[in-house]
Amino acid sequence: VSAIAGAATCLLVWGLGRRMFDREVGRLAALVLMTAPIFLVESKLATIDATLTFFLVGCQFALWELSRRDSG
């Protein structure tokens, strides 16, 4: 579960960076996250940390999308 959550977090970071800036920034952000040693370790351990990170980034993505829309 941790490895799946880690991979999904990388996809969320890619999508968020792509929407906030452009494709290259999204790709670079996901690459930096994928190669960060602490993220690799947390994604391989059977702990809840990677899953919590996934939901945290998902919430940030949702907040960004909601802030870009009209309130009416």
C-alpha cells in the first residue's frame, strides 16, 4: 500500500505542478520527489506515512482547483 501511495503521490505532484505552472515544472517536481531519499524510504516501508502524504497532496490539489474557480 505504501508503494502505491508513493507512486500516486508522484502523479499528484506532477499534475499539480503542471496545472500551477507548466508541463516542465510538473515533470521536474515529480522527478525531484521520486528521487528524494526520504520519500523513497517512506514509500517502501509498511507505514502509514506515504498514504498520509498522498491524501495531503490530494487535498492541496483540490484546494488549488477550488481556488481557480468562480464562487458563483
